[in-house]
Amino acid sequence: MSSILLRRRAPAVPSPWELAAETIAVKIRWFGLLVGYILVNLHPQDLGRQAVLNALLTLGLAYTLLDTYFSVRGQVFFGRSPLAVSVMEALFIGLLCYFDAGLNSPFRYYYFLSLICCAIRHSSHVTYATCALHCLSYGLLYLALPPEDRLLVPFMLTLVILGWVTWASNAMALLLKRVGEYLQQLNRALEKNKAELEARIAERTRELQEAQAHVLHQEKMAAFGLLAAGIAHEVGNPLTSISSMVQMLQHRESDPYTLNKLALVSGQLQRIRGTLRELIEFSRPASSERTRVALGEILDEALNIAKYYKRMRGRIPTPALPPDLPPLFAVRDQLVQVFLNLVLNALDATDSLPFSALKSGGGKGEVELQVTRRDGGVEVSVRDSGHGIAPEHAARLFQPYFTTKKHGTGLGLFVTRQLVADHGGTVTFESRLGEGTTFRVFLPLDGGARATRVGSTSDEYAVAYASGS
């Protein structure tokens, strides 16, 4: 209840039209005062009346000073009581006319100035009420004069002109107000269209950046595939020759020491062949066909590829899978790429400590995968205990070409989010600066077969930043 009373008592903020009209009214008042002082002091007349007129004009000067002060401060003096101002002006002008020259006093023109000021500042009702007050003031002046000074024709003519000035000034003020309101509507429509145009330009720019990012990523993957195939071919032929010679030497009689060393060489050759086979499998042309795939096999393949990363060193244990987890309906290569990107980012975010130091380092530099069954799907979290994500970077984390790495492309998380969204899933993350980051990938069991492609803003992909609560 108290808040309602406070709102009612709070001064209303004047509109731009009211402030502009107040400025014009103040200038008209200053003009009237200047002319009044000139008329009173330069025209010879009775000293007693001159003193009274100067005193009345000084009262008007005080009021005008107050009005000017409020106008400079962006307020309207007596803005909520316009009729009170009209009563004071009617009394003020009537006294000036009475002590000057009666009905023919030049101060009667102040009635017209007052009506013009009222028309541009207030509504039609206030303007016509002010006209009635001025007519009453002029009528009382007529009655207060001696019978010989009551000139009926000037009196009636002044009343007619008062009515005409009221109508004309009110009509002109209404026309100006309507034009002003129409211009304000046009300006608001222009601002709205400008905002919509800027939003469309930003949307088209973002779509163009994403399309360019997709093309760049595909070109890099194609180049990587050609390079991997070439390396496998160039390395595979010499390996085949070396393996054949090792097998020939093993079949010959030799001492146990030599046979042992040849067995070690053969084992290492098999290891090189396995690496080449994994490299070729990863770089082969990606298929967009959705099949039933086991999540465990996808994670194993991603970790097998990540083990060749320079910081891997056996740091990520294979996560335990929930019992009776059904296979996912997904594109196998795309999900492998999703979890490989997240694992490599987690490795980059952690400190480069040797694996032996992780056991006693309080978890510093640790990367962990966890699989949890959720309603309608499965959630895979990739947690690292690295340096965390700065709050100013959180909103831009999934934008194309944004990266905080020295040699990063800014496409890893962008592509990850897009691939997960294509499967009807979401990517979220939580980060605490200096403690680490956890990315969570939710994948529906049906692979988003009924899902439609949504927009690509961070909010629509449920990206969140946790400040540490």
C-alpha cells in the first residue's frame, strides 16, 4: 500500500512536448515583462500608479524566475495545477489593467499571451477554462471601473477577440501536437525497423561464418585424409619388406638371443601397423549413414586416437558403462569426432604433468570420462582439473573461429555442438576458474530421429557457465 502511495506522490516526468512548450512559454513571459517595464517607466503617468504597476511587474518577474529555474532543470512549474496558474495570471493581468488605463490598457494584450502559452502547454479543456477565467477577470474589471469609464464597445470587442484567440491557438496547438505524435510514431517505427535490420544482418553474418567454418573443417579433414593415406602407403611398403625379412630370419636357425630380439622387432612392427590402420580408419571419408552403434566402442575409438596426442600418456581411464545400455542410433564417425574434440580440449586445459605425478598431485592435471544413464538417453561428461574458463569467454565458447589457444582454429567446439545437435542432443558445460571444466553431452537413444534442426545460438544449445556455486 505504501509503495502505491509513493508512486502516486512521485512527480511525473514531463514529456519532450511539455518541456519544449514550457521553454516557449518562459520566453513569452520574459518578452511580456520587458514590454511591461518599458510601458510603465517610459510613459508619463501618476507616480503612485507607476509604483503599484512596478510592484505588480516585480511579482510577475519573481514568478517568471521560478518558472525559468524549473524549466532549466527539466521540470514544469505548477505542472499539475495549470488552472491555479490561470487564476494567478487572470488576477495579475486584471490588476495591471485596473491601475493603468482600465479597459483600454495595453496590458489587456497579456490575456492573449496567457492563452497562447496555455494552449501550447495544456489540453483544450484547460485552455477554454483559462479563457473563461480571463473573461471573468475582464468582466470584473469592467464592473470595478466608474460608470463613465465603462466602454461597452471595447469591452465586447476584447471578449470576442479573447474567444477567437482561444480557438485559433488551441487549434494550432492541437495540429502541432498531432504532427509531433505522428513524427514520434514514425521515429519509433524507424528504430524498430533499424533494430530488425541489424538483427537480420547479424543473423546472416553468423550463418555465413558457420557455413565458412563447416567448409574449412571439411577441407582440413579431406586434406588430413589424403595425407594419412599417403603416409600409410609410403610407410606400409617398407614395413612389409622389413616384416618379411624378420620372418625369414626367425625361420632360420639362430641362437636364442637373436630370436628374442627378432620377436621384439616383430612386435614393434605390428604396433606400427596397428597405428597406421587406426590412422586410416579415422581419416577415411566420413559416412552420414545412421546405424546402431555401441557407446563403449565410440569412446574406445576416440581414446585410442587420442593416445597419440603428446600429452595423453595414458592419463584417461576407460569409463565404466551403465548396465544394459542400449546402442545409439547415430553416425559413428561424427560421435567419435565429438568425444575426440572434447578429450583433446581437456588435455590442453590441464597442466602437463607426468602420469606418475598425477597419483600424488591431488588430481592436478586429471582428465576423467563418466557415462550416466538419463531419461530417454545417455550423458557423457568429460571433466578436467585445468585452469577453467574465464567468464568473459563463456558466452563465445561455441562460436566459430573463437579460441584461446595459441595455435587453435576455433572450430573444435563449434563442430562438436553442431554434430551433437544433429543427433538431437545438447552440449552444456560448467567451469570454475582455477579448478577445472566439465563438458556434458546428452544424446537421445533414438539419435534425434524426430528432432528438427534448431538455431545455433549459445542459449538454444543450453550452454551454461557456473561461477562456482
